[in-house]
Amino acid sequence: MANRIRVMIVDDSAVVRQTLKDLLDSDSSIITISVASDPLFALKKMETELPDVIVTDLEMPRMDGLTFIRTVMERTPIPMVVCSSKSEQGSDNAMKAMEYGAVEIIQKPKIGTKEFLEESRVEICDVVKAAFLSRRVIHKRAEKPVIHEVAPKLTADVIMPKPDPLRTSIETTERIVIVGASTGGTEALKDFLEVLPEDTPGIVIVQHMPEHFTAAFAKRLDGICRVSVKEAENDDTVVRGRALIAPGNRHTLLKRSGARYYVEVKEGPLVCRHRPSVDVLFRSAARYAGKNAVGVIMTGMGDDGARGMKELHDSGAFTIAQDEMSCVVFGMPNEAIKLGGVDVVLPLHKIAVEVMGRSR
């Protein structure tokens, strides 16, 4: 019992509270210790028992979720996961919540098919584990939680076959930048993108984030960066001065027609337990860009992107991993390093400079 991640669920909907509890309690490394119908009840319960992770709605009576997040962060910082609706207002508020200190976003689960609920269970449990492992945690346990696999992990093979380095055709010298991130990535990507100049090579990004939230994320970045930022749409051209964010719940692949790079946005199963998957994007870049690509893997839990980065590296791309000290969770970069797919390991604030130096 001491090794289990203790979670508090805060939501004014009894149905959502019960659904989340059932999904989380199905994982043997997680236990729901309490539920609360609004933040004031939650704060009262926290006087006697602190959870390891809080999963909270944003729109609730008596105190809104944003105020709740700020209050918790000021009193006793605890990793917080936002569980929000897919509405435009919900997406905008979720972005604000990340600025206030929330570490992850999940979409509210709905009753659906068996496959839908199974995917929700995998994603929600993994998000809670990632939040627990984040560097924002102050109340750490003496022992690490036992992390159990709850479903087989599919590889990028289910989307496209492995590239053959000998057959990779390079018909252009135009550089592109490929980036993958997860837990802590929203703020890391902001720091990375906002210092890039207007003539930056085209960028394609996978940030693990639910459907509908990536549009709000792209809009937020577009308002503060010199490069333009948009949620990727099928057949969007990868051009200088623009970053494309893979839409939530869709895989995004780099493709090329002659000298033109573009993206394909498509459906498919979870790959490395994610959709979009960094591995899928990196593999496609290894095939269609090869030595013209600069690959970057940033903060995040798990190993999505590690195999793809090794394929990128083997195709001649220059590859960069964010270092442990600047990561919220060092999982994804560390796995890529261990596979031998990383050329250089850098702190976050040096990645943009390296990317531009390697892209000229």
C-alpha cells in the first residue's frame, strides 16, 4: 500500500468522480484516497491527509479550478492534473492552468465503447504516474511507486514500416526541425519557440495532449512567438517561420513530394501508449528528411520517441536531448540517450541556439 500513488479527485459531477475513480483504481499502482465535489471540500480534506496527485476539474461551484490550483501551489505544492471539457473555454482555461502550475491535462472521460474506455484508462493512469514523477513534487515517498504496464505498447510499426537508410531519398537541402515532448513540455516548448527567429526552418511538434486542447495551445504560442504556430492540418506545408503542432488524438507524419515537405494527419491505434506519438513523427522524418532534419526530444515520462530518435540519428539527422536538470520528467530523453540515438544533451535554454546553428 505504501508504494501506491495516492490520488484525490475534485469534480462537481458525481458521475465523473466515479468514472475517474474506477479508471484509476483499475491500476494496481494507484489508489484513490478521496473525492471532493468542490475545491473547498478538497482543501478541508487536505488538512488531514495530503494526496500525491490531485485530479481536478476547472469549472466548479464555490471556487473555480484555476483559483484552486493557485491556492494549492501557494500552500503545499502538489502535482495537479487538469481534467477538463473539450469546449473552447475549457481549452483556454486548461492553458492558464498549466501556467499556474498544473503538470498535465486530460479530457473528461465519457461512457463509450469498450475500446474508448480502455484507451481512457491507459492515458489517464499514465498521466497520473507522470505527474507523480514530476520535479514539482515536494512530498516525495521514500520508496518509488511500482509502475505496472496496463496494456501492451504498440510501436510505430503499426503506422508505417521502418525506414531503410540506404533507400532514403534526399531531393532537397531544406532543413526541418522535429520535436517531441510530454510532461512539462507545454512550458518547455514555449521557452524553446519564443526565442526562435522568424527565418527558423519549418518545425513539426508532437506534444502529448488531448484532442481539442492542441488548438488552444497553438493559439497561445502563436501570440507570443516570432514564428507562427498553428495546429497541424492534413497536407499543411512545412515552411520556414512556422511551427505545426500535431492535433490531439491524431498521429502526425512528415511527408515529402519533391522538394516540398508536408504533414499527414491520420487516425490509428495508440503507439507507445500515445496518439499522437513522437515515435511515429520521428520515424517519418527519418524516412523523408534524413540528414536534413534536426530532432529534439524534450521532457516527458516513458519512452515514446526513443526508438524514433535512434532511427533519425541513424538516417543522418542531428539529434538533441534535453538534459535531466531542466526536465520536469527525464524519462523520454533518457531512454533516447540509452538507445544511442542522441548526438548532444543540452539544458533547455541552449537547445534553440543549437537548433539554429545546425539548421543553417
